Amino acid sequence: MITVIVDRDKVTRNIAAIYMSGHSGFAEEGYDTVCAGASTLCYTAAYALTDICGYDDEKVFRVTDEGLESVNVRISVPEESDEDIRNRAQVIMRTVELGLMNLAATVNEEGNTYIEIIHSKED
């Protein structure tokens, strides 16, 4: 199962980071459309944050590949930017969050959870 954690800032409720780990197990290697979809959303977010917002990709995106069993991804929004850039970044992060939530709603079924979305808890 892929686990996605959407971490929000406790004060602003803006998305600070999205973490994704695991492997869906939806289909065999090379045919797993759930993993492909989740990966595409994360890579698109990282490229958008660097291209549209001008963030350094080293600061916003990190992938650790541990083989087919586990891939760990972190996409984060740096705090050091002006309000306009942070607003653009939030649109990108929210779009990815919605895409991942829709993917989960589409593929998960009774007894089979391929992708789980966890939202940070409010204090």
C-alpha cells in the first residue's frame, strides 16, 4: 500500500509537505497504474514548484528508492519566499493533494486499499 501524509502548518493550515511511501501492489511491475499515477502527481508537483515558483529542486523534492517494495518521496514548500510565491505553491500542493485523494477514491475498494491518505491532525 502507498501511504501519503499531507502535513499542514499548524497556524496557517497551508500544506507544508507531502510525504509518500510504499508500493501499491495494484498490479505487477511495469503495469501498476496506481504507482504510476501517484508518482506522476509527485514529480509534476516538484517540477511545478521549481518552474513556477522558482524553488531549488534540492530543497523541495527528495526521492529515496529502496527497490520495488518501497519508494519514499518528500515534497516540501520552503518558508523563505514572498507571499505571492507561497500562494502559487499552495495551489500546486493542493492540486496534488486532490489528485492523490481522487486516485485513492477511484482505486480503493472493499478489502483492498492501494493508497491511503493521512492528513496531519489539528491541535
